[in-house]
Amino acid sequence: MRFVAAIVLLLAAGGSLASTVAAPAVDTTPRIEHRRDGVEVHRGAVSLRVTALTDHVLRVRIARDGAFAEDASWAVPAQVRRAHVAVEAAADGFSTTALRVRVDPRTLRMRVEDGQGRTISADAARPFDADGRAFTLRKQLPQAEHIFGLGDKTGGSLDRRGQSYVDWNTDAYGFSSATDPIYKSIPFFIGVGGTGGSYGILLDNTWRSWFDFGHREADTLAFGAPDGPIDYYLIAGPSTAEVVRRYTDLTGKAPLPPKWAFGYQQSRYSYMSADEVRQVAARLRADKFPADVIWLDIDFQDRNRPFTINRQAFPDMPGLVRDLRGEGIKLVAITDLHIASAPGEGYAPYDSGTAADAFVHNPDGSVYVAPVWPGPSVFPDFTEASVRDWWGTLYRPFVADGIAGFWNDMNEPAVFDTPTKTMPLDTVHRIASDDFARRTASHTEIHNVYGMQNTRATYDGLRKLRPDERPFVMTRASYAGGQRYAVTWTGDNASSWDQLKLSVHQLINLGLSGFAYSAADVGGFTGGPSAELLTRWFEIATFTPVFRDHAAKDTPRAEPWVDGPEHLAIRRRFVEERYRLLPYFYALADENARLGDPVMRPVFYDYPDAISASCDQSMAFTLGRQLLVAPPPTPESPQAYDVCLPAGGWYDYWTGLAVDGASVDGASQPIQSASQATNEKRSSSLVVKETPRLDKLPVFVRAGSILPRQPLVQSTAQTPTGALQIDVYPGADCRGQLYADDGHSMAYRKQGFLRQVLRCTVTADGVRIDFAAREGQFKPWWKQLAVTIHGWDGAGYAMAGGHRVEGVADSAARTLRFTVADQPRAATVEAVHR
């Protein structure tokens, strides 16, 4: 240890590893070597290589002993890692068209600046320490900088600053806002508010890494791991949106999900029989409660064994699927990754897996066996491509039965009856995948990617079994890049107001971390929610990416109707609104698939000034760019609260009235913006006073939005009847988008889609709506457009295709409504004052 300490002190002083040993052949003089795509700096036995993958994305690698680690990754595909751009060399580093990189060869300190010389990220005075195989990296943490990301980590706020975390996928049943680690390891964070704008860092290291955001040292951002490669990516913005988009360029975009994934989803651990499932479906339909999915937890299986069915409780799975399909409801079934160790019992997954040598081994070469839900179980070795292929074939009978989607749970991996809740660290995995060299690896290295590779096997298997259908896979555990294979949820949360608030933070940070499609168990998994908590959770979940009501065994029932007609009516009204908004949700899904923008976002994502708003925005978020959702920051309290609306103007979603100084729905009184008194540049921002009511959730529409909505349906399997509704909220940079496809197949990748941009302009005579030419070849369900212009005073009419269309004005709602034919080609529709 004295030798290690000497190395650390020497590095801190600007010395070299080579100077600590009697090896005169090693050049100890710091030197910088220019490369076509970056720079390499050598200081004794330590080498630092900085490569420009793009003009805005840098890859930074450090070799402790002169040899860089294997160039392979579970998070970043090979073709992305091998990308590069030519740079312009400088004495102390290099430049891209967007960045200036400076490196001090004596200390290895790196500074990244933008084109105007503003610092984006700068190393601390002691940038790098090595202690054996462990390492620590340190960067400066400016006072104004906020930190976001790391997936669904817990904590007391959305902002990670002042906190520290460990990445180690953990079965964290009943976790609290103080529990860490939990289920996922996504070693990516975003710095927001610095002089050079937002930036992101992905530490591509699968070991038990850690992050400290000013917890131990207030002005220092530190991260590291006990072993593994020193390999990270620095992504420049300057906006948060640009950072997230480039991060998903790096690690992959989430695939477009089936449309039914946006519908309401009902679950419980467990619905114990086909009869109970039918009863739940019948009640949903009898109550006219829109729904698309019912989930099957482990009790649908024979003795909790994955890929089996309890034939006594579920005697006719194809018949159940068929009956539910007739009601517009799909089934999603759980398939945990632990396979029952059942030699000689005719359990096909065990027998075929044993024949293929598909399971994880102990150091002595025997198969690792440990208790989980089926009892003694074995675990597929998902780091082998051949094992993932075998796993995918196990879904064939379920796919044949018509089950629509699958749920990979317990894949941290969770193991019973051990203090660590997982495998021993010396369990052996075999790597035979991607561009990795074939080798064995300990569970210490593989643990954090095990769940991700489980979902990869499921996703790829479903793509092979149903090549023209979009897979739906949900996972509990994952790693950076796992969004390529699965949606996720936050795990076994609790029924509490604190957990409701935490869930909003978790879903926002998951979106910033690449997982655009995420959910929290509505109502809480453990404990049982009060009627008021469940109703409020339903309201907020209406505007989240995935909406699943789920509760644990032996807890009070949490279906929508359990608390009586008053609560049922409120919950149904919000779920109905989600179904009306499906065209908007679906357009956001298309945007995410192409660009990487989250569906659910922090307010500052599209409105950067919101990062310093005067209001408590700990529960506020946006759904896309156009809707701002503002639940009470203390959701259990009746106390009035302020909502800060960014500059640019807003409308109340529920009434359609502009928030312009008048009361909003009789409950919200605009007051002078706090920033108005101190900053003339933000004088158009607004603070709105809200008084909590159980039947109301404040939602605002950005002025300059064109919002598509549809007639109410009971499920996405039902074709809406009537016109597509187009709500126009005039304002600056007014725009919206239509997107449609068949909702389930891969045809959208071959022009089987519809995409159309709409814009609006306020004119001297009224409002002009410009329809761009449509992309794609899909024919939509609508034939007409029911247009509503908000903020309209007086009578009016519309001109479309040279024809006059009479409008219906509503002075109280300040709207003008008219219906025109669909506009599949470039066209203009004008609303004209009369």
C-alpha cells in the first residue's frame, strides 16, 4: 500500500509512474502526440488519449500502464466508437469546429471550451488517481452548475448536486427516496448551468462505479470504479436537448413502441386465474374505463417457472387472448430470467439450456444454482450471443398463443437468501458477443449489464419470431444503451406521497438518460394507497410515458373503481384525456425515435431559463415541448402554490383560455412574475397561483402550439370516429406535428407512416395555418380536421382551397371552430375575422 500511495502522490505532483521504478528505458518526459482525430499525451507509464468522434463528442481514455483497455463496449456500438472527425492541432491540444481541447502534459489536466472560449468542462487540480486497479477522475464543479441524469436514482430532489451514488443493480424492494443503489446502472449525467452551456459525461465502465457531485468536496465532481477501463465520453451542447440527442446518437435510440403501449395498463401481483382476468376486463369495459393491457405476474405460471402456464388456473391461454382481443385488450406476461433447476422433470427451458451449456458457472466449472421464485434456479449466460439466441426461442409458444408483450423482472439479477441479494462476485460469465475478445469475466464486471443483455435477448428473439411486429419488452434492470431493447419502470416502490413525488423525478431523469419510455407503479407497489393518493397518482400518470397501475400481493386492491364512484369518475376523466391526446403522444414517440428527445422532460429542457425560476418546480414537467404539467410540489398538502410559466405566453389546457392576467378556471390568479421585478429580459414570464383540488391537475399549453387530439376510444384497437381535432394556440414560432402509422408493424421503416408539420401565423385578418407536404405513404383514419383557434374574439370564417367555411365562435371560450377536409398536400387554411 505504501507503493500505491507513492504512485498517487507522484501523479498528484505531476510526476510519472515510470519514475517510481528503476526502469531507465522508460521515457519519463511528458510529451504530447498529435493524431488526425485528437491527441495522445504520455506521462511515464500513463497515457491519455482524447479522440473527437464528432465535432461535439469526445472520447477520453486513460491507460494506467501504457496499454489501453480493450476497445469494446456494451453501451456504445462499434461503428459509433470508430467514428471520428479530423481536428486542427494546437500546441496544447486540438480544435474541432465546435470545441477547443487543451491538455497539460505535466498533470494530464484537460479543459474543454466552446468556440467563444467559455469553459464547458475542466479537470480539477488532481484530475486522476490510481490505486491498484481502482481509479478516480475529478472535474471542477462550478457553483452555478446543476447535475441531472443517472437514470432513476433516488434522492431528495431532481437535481443530483450535493449527492453521491453507486452504480450496482440491486433488488431494492420497497425502496425509499434515500435508498441507493437500486435497480439500474446508467453511468451518464448532464451538467446544466455552466458558462459553456450543458454537457454530458458517460463513464463506460460496467464495474461498481460511483459518482460524487459535490458531496465530499463542494466544488469537485468525482467519479470512478474499482476496476475496468478508464473510458468516458464528453458530450457538448450547449443546450440540454442537444446533449441528450447526442447521447442517444452514442448509445442508441429507443425503437418506436407499438401504439397500444401508450394506453392505460392494468396489473397486479397477481391476477390468479383466467376468470379473474376476464372479470377485470369486463369491469373496465362496463365502467367505460379506457384500457389496452392487462399484465400477468408470476402466478400465471406453473410453480413460478418461467415459460410455463398453470393450466388449472389458465386452461386455455389462446382462448383468453382471443377473448380479450375482442374487447381491445392485450396481454403482457412476465418471463423472469431464472430457470428452475429441474433435471429429469421434463422442464424444457432447463433441458434445452443444459444441452446448450447456456448457464452461468461457478469458478470450479459447475453450474451456479441459487434460490429465486421457482426454488433452486440456474441463470442464462447472456453475454454469449448463442445463449441470447437460445433464450429468444423460448418465447415461441407464448408468441403462438398471441401474448403481445413481455416483462423481464428480477434481472439485476436478484437472488434470495443472500445478504447481497445477487450472485457471488466470482461467478464466471463467458463473453462471446459483438467485438469483444472471447474470454471469461467475473460477475463483478458483468453484473451491471446482465439485465440489459437479458432484455437484448428477449427483444432480438421477438424480432425473429415476429419480424414484422414491434416488440414490447419491459425491464427492471439495465445499463446505458438499454433503451435499445426495452422500456423500463422504477421497481417496487411504496404507496406514499413521498414516492409519488420521487417517481416524477425518476421518470424525468430516466428520460434524460435515454429511457424515453418509463413508468412507476401507479399507486405504489407496497403498502396500499389511500383513495386520494391513488387518484392524484392517476392524474399525474396520465401525462407520463407509460401508465401502469400495479400493486403487490396482500395489499389493498388498486384498480380504478376500488374507492367508489367519485374517485372512479375523476380517474376515468383523466385516462379519457390521455386517449384523446394519443395523436400528440404518438408524434412525440416519432420524434424520440428520430432525434432522441424524451417524451417527459424537465421544464428547462425546452425553456432553459426555467432552471433558475423562483417557484418550487420539484413536481413540474413538460410532455414534449407544448404541455406543461404542474402538480402541487407537496402533493399531499392543500396549501396554495406558485407555478412559474416560462416566457412566451401560455393557455390553460382545460379551458383553452390564455393565461394573460385573468383568472384561470376560477382558481388560479396570475400575479406579477418575480423575475419581472428584477430582470426586464424575462418580463413576459408569469407566476400563477394554484390552489390544490383533488379533481384538478394544472396543465398549460405553450402559446405557439398546434395540438392534435382525437375522439375518445376505449382502446387503441378501436378506430376513432369523426374528425381529427386540431387545436391552434397562436403565439411565436407556432408549430405542431402529425404522425400516424398502423400502430404495430415495422412498415413505418419502409414509408408506411404519415408525418406532417403544421405552422400557424397571426395575420392582420386572423390566423393562417400552413400544412407542409406529408412524408410517407400511410393513409390515416381521419377524413376531416376539426380546427379550433384559441384566443379568438368575434365572429369568423375559414378559407380552405378557395372555399369559404363558416365558423362557430364562442365568446366565453374565446374560440373559433370550423371543420375542413383533410390536408394531405402542402396547403394553407386561413381563419378570418368577420
